[in-house]
Amino acid sequence: MNDRIFVVINPHAGKGRGAQFVAPVLDGLSAGGAEVAHGLTRSPGDEARLAREAVEQGFGRVVAVGGDGTWSNVGNAILASGRPVELGLIPGGTGCDLAKSLGIPPRDIHACCRIILQGATRAIDVGKIEDKHFLNIAGFGYDVAVLEDSWNVGYLEGGLLYLYCAVRQLGSYRGFRVEPTVDGRALGGREMLMVIVANARIFGGGFKVAPWADLEDGRLDAVSFANMGFAGRVSALVRLLLGSHTSHPQVSRESAERLVYRFEAPPTYETDGEWNQARDNELVIQCVPHALRVRVPRAE
């Protein structure tokens, strides 16, 4: 692996704090003697263009400064290239959930730079849905309603933002009907509140939705919350906060290599915090094992 590093920085991440990361990140990475270049995103999704250009120019590592959406866009560009380029993560966004599963510190730029320069490399699984990959999770239903609500709240961020919006949506979200098939086994029609297909352990700014998830086991973990009344929703959300939600009678989990969900109409869904509109009412979600090389802390 060559030592050339390209840094993709989303200056709008973390409510505009991303711009403050430019100098300390570039200084921290350059201190190791590596060749470092960078680019700033100009519009949503611009991370993919910058990462694609960096790969084409022969950079061996692409470092993404931002949150889960930024990392996902950069990761998708690397995966599309088919080249063994490594992804480095520096948390600078709102959720930054993938970093938590990988043991990457949330507010320590110097430590993150050391991981990129001197850390280990893990080949992690990714999920694939339609024509895109997700690194952390894909979500349907209530999860998407919370995401949409978060766009209208400008005075909170991170876990507090998602928690606040989650509480606001508890009484108003109506639920949806879906027919899941898990590794070829049809489960029948279900009325659901939310379905999270997890590659990693955490989503929504800190909710441990799949604490058992393994980024290298070649499987995805689907956590499904049945539609229920307000009291049941409150109980499930509290247990989700505590990480004990799978003991709730209306919550189930499935581990699979391939999942198929048939909806009544093409649904909206999220991948790593990014909103999507499905093209069809049937969605296939599958695990792509050991697909992406990511810089992580060395085991002690």
C-alpha cells in the first residue's frame, strides 16, 4: 500500500464544524511524512466525486472527515473502483456511528491521524441495496420519519437530536406493511413500526440496535419492531436506549446473508443516514463480505 493520502472534508458536517478540521487534520497526517492532498465538498454527495478522482490519481488511502453519510459516499466510490484503497475515518459529523463500532475516538483528531498512519487495516463487510452500498445500517419506517424530522431541528445535534425527534415521532408515525424473506425463508406479511438492517452495532447517534453485530461475519442483522400502540412504542424505545430491546415481545431479530422485503409501494429508506426513494416495491439487501479496507486502532 502506498503512503499517498487524500483527505475528503465535508465543511458542512456537524452543523458547519467540518471546516474547522481542515488545518489540524492536514497537519496531523503530514507529520508522518506522507504525501497528503485534500478536497472540500461543495454540495451534498460531492464526497463521491472527490474520492473517485483521488482513486484515479493513485492515492492509496482516502480519509473522510465528516459523519456516516460522508463515510458512506466515500466508501461507495472506493468500492465502485474495485481497487484495494483504504478508507480512513475522522469523526466530524452528527452521528458518526460506524466509528463507535470500529473503536475510533469521536473527538480526538490526533488519535485519528495516528490510526490512519500507524493503525491496522480491517476488511469489513458492507451491505448492498439497489445500486448502493451501506457501511453501517439500512432502515425503514419510523427510522426514516425520525431522519426527516431531524432536518427541521436546527438547535440540537448528535444523539440528542435523534432522541428528540424519535420522541416527537412516537405518537404520529403510522407504521407500514411488509413481507420479509430471510435467506429464502418467507416470514409472511407483517405490520411494522421499524426495520433496521444492521452491518455494524450502533445507529441514530448512539442507539445500540445490534450490539452483537460483527463487521466481519459475512452476515447482516435485521432488527424488526412490530407496529404497536403508544405505550408499547415507549417501552421499546426505552429498551432500545438501554440495549435490551430484543427482549421486548414485539421486537425480533434475524441474521442473514440475503434479505428480501416486499412493500405495498416503493418505500423511502435510509442508508447510513442518507435518505433514499426506492425504485420498486421489492428490495433485495445482501451482505458483501470483507469488501472494504478500513483503518482501525491496533489491538493492544
